[in-house]
Amino acid sequence: MNIKTLPNNPKEIRTLIRNGKIDKSTAGMAPGYVQANLVIVPKGLAFEFLLFCNRNPKPCPVLEVTEAGSYEPVLMAPGSDLRYDIPKYRVYRHGKLDAEVTDIAEYWTDDMVAFLTGCSFGFETALIRAGIPLRHLETDTTVPMFITNIPTNPAGSFSGPMVVSMRPIKKKQVVRSVQVTSRFPSVHGAPVQIGNPEEIGIMDINKPDLGEPIEVKNDEVPVFWACGVTPQAVAMKSKPDLMITHAPGYMFITDAIDEEYSVL
């Protein structure tokens, strides 16, 4: 289904996802609404993961935590179902990717706790409104993501490297992109690095660890934002018995308005 023909209403998009009508990255869908990363862990790990998010608000800004056993995020999207309303999920067991699935009903148990965290898709509408083009939206591809050498702050059993997403920004618009995104700390805020990927351990900008490569033109610089895929890199290092997440680029679309999460 072409993104231009999709409805803008988040509930309608979630219904299409639940019915198997959408199986692609959610980038650019429901502009103006907050999209969220998903992490699900058993109740026994929930406090440690919440503490991890608290110590790492840049990559893991918490939007909502569900009650144990509840798959409905009642604050961000009442009536939704986190077991079905994301196009693609990942299941990690003991630090390894065990499965990539289109719903997680068979994995759900009564002790599951779900975390919704801010996603950089949430500030993309503001960038576009500011006249800053985003090539991954223009080319209908998944934003490139890289595992960096930036360590997160450990909490309990959780530790690992930060993941970043990259967007090529015209040199003359870099300052403006920082100004725009810094208004949205709940969806990663300002960039963590500008123009020097080697400084954060990225040796080849054309070979992302996740997502798809994207061209950086001569009048542009690569700009890197903290990314909500960070918990997946943390899962691979920390090796919890079970962690369920969204697949990179396949987000949960909430009913929340992104401008309501602006601080300026």
C-alpha cells in the first residue's frame, strides 16, 4: 500500500496493520502523531529496564509503561493492542534474534510489561515543516541505523552500546535541524554527533547495521540522533532470557500529537 494513499488517522492505520494490510516501515505514516519504539520484558526484569531508561533518556525516553499482563497502552493509544498493531516484531532470546514475526500473540504471557519509548520519527514532521527534506521519506526506505562506540549507562543486568539513526542534512540547514529537534526531548531531542561518524565508531557510512544505506551528497553532512533501537543492541550484549521489540523502522503509531511533546 502506497504511503500517499494511507489514512492519516492512527486508529485506522493500526487497524490496517492488525489486518495485515501494511507490512512496511511506518516512516512518514500519520504525520503529526507520535510514533514509539516497543520493548517488552517479563515483570522480573521490568524495574531494571525502567531504571536503564531513566539513566539513558537520550536513546530511551519513556512515554508509557503498561501494567503487567496488559497489552493496551491506555495513555498513548487506548483501545490498541501491542500484540498486533506493529507491522513487524523481533523476539530476542539469550541475546540472539530468535524470530521476526507480524504478531506476538503466541509469545504474550500474563507477566509481560511493555515499554513505549520516544522515536525520532516524532520530530520528522517538524523538520519537514521547517523546510528540511528527509531523503529516507523521499525514497521510501528505512532510515539507516548504526551501532556506535558510545556506551550507555548500565542498570542492573542491562548494558551495551548506543544505536543512532542518520539523516543527511544540507550544510546550511544543520543549525536549524538542531534547533528544531532539540524541542523534542521525548523523541531523542538534538543530535548526538554531526559530520564525523568515525568519532562514534562508524567506519563506513554506506554500511548501516540496520535499515538501508542512504546517499550523503556533497552539500550535506551526516547527522546522527540517538535511536530507540538501542535496547536491541543492549539485548544482544546483556542476553536477557526474553525481550520482544519492534523491528527497526516498524514503529507503534500512537494517538498522541507530536507538538504536545515539544518543550519550546
